[in-house]
Amino acid sequence: MEIPTNITINVQVTLTDNASSVNWLQISHILYDHRVDIIIALAVLVVGGIIIGLTIWALLRLKAKLAEKRASACFETIQHKANEVTASGGLAAVGVGCSRTSHLAIDKAKTRGRTELAHIMETKVESLNQDFSEELGTADDTELNKLFSAASRQIAAQVLRGAVPEVLKYNTMDGITTAWALMVVDPSVIVTAFDDQARKLPDIYKRFRDSQAYADLVAEVEAFEAFKRQAIR
């Protein structure tokens, strides 16, 4: 006798449903019986993840602090050197540059150092002009203005064109490179710039050369020469 098709299907579905029910019941019982172990395992995973996360964070913070310390050490070293040069009669400026590439950061530092040095030189010449004007007793002498203007242009051109870094350092952190360039100019550059005006403006140059302002400038040159000799030793 042939069994109808629909009966066969119903039997198969019923068997499958019963088997699934048994499996889920077994799994539920197993999970319930081992609930404490499961909770402990999950807790271990969570705590482990937290510990790993904190460890990574601590390592990144340590890396950042070390990089900051290196950067601070670089700047302090260069600034200390600049202070030594200035105290010894020289002219010094620290240029800072930042970029994603080290060579661009270094170029920026050197350019900004030269620019800052040019400003320092300009201030120095203005101070000389004021001192000499007070000593001379006039503030708007035409030849005096010509002398200092010509010397200032020569000094600025030489600084911007020829100044090279005395000390150069850089540090990279988080993909950004910071560079520091110590630019130094010998004060004899100022003396030379004024001496070069002797033939063009002989009268005012002679008066300037005989002034206390010029004598102070020469003393700074001699002090810086002594500093350089001491540094070589």
C-alpha cells in the first residue's frame, strides 16, 4: 500500500522540529549549568580588553612624553648656545620650522632664523644710530642717515644671503618634524659694513669711528673673537 506524500512530509517536519527542540533544550541546560563559568570567561575577556587598552594608551603616552622631552632638550640646547653667543658679543637667533618632511622643516627653520637675525641686526644698528646721534648732538644729520642706511642695507643683504646655521637639530613626533636652527653672525659684519662707507662718506665716518659707540662695537667684536677661540679649545 502506497503512503501519501503529504503524510511523509508531515512526519519529516515533525521529526525535525522535535530534534531542534531537543538540541535547544540541551544547549539551554548546558548554558545554565555553566553560567558561572561563562560569566567569569566574559568578565576575563572584558577585563583583559580593558587592560590591553590601558596598556596601549600608557605606551602611547610614554612615547609622546619621550618625544616631547627630546624636543624640549633640543630647544634648550640651542637656546643655551644662543644665549652664550649673545653674552659673548655675538648676534644669534633661533629659527623654528615644522613640516611633514624633515628637509622642509629644516629649510623653514633656517629661513626664519635668518629673518629673525636680520631683525636683530636692524635693532642693533638702530641702537648704534641712537647712541651716536646723542653723542654727536644731532638727530637728523643727512650724512649720518646716509651712513647708517647704507650700512644697514649691506648688513641685511649679507645676513639674508650668507648666514648659515651654527647648530641644527630636529625631532619627529606623530609624523610632524620640528626643526631648530641657530643662526649666528659675527659682530665684525657690522664693523665691516661701516668701514666700507669710509670712502663714500669720509667726514661722518671719521666722526663715527672716533665715537664711543664705535669703540663699544669694536669691544664686542674682540669679545666674540675671544669666545670663538675658547670654544675651539
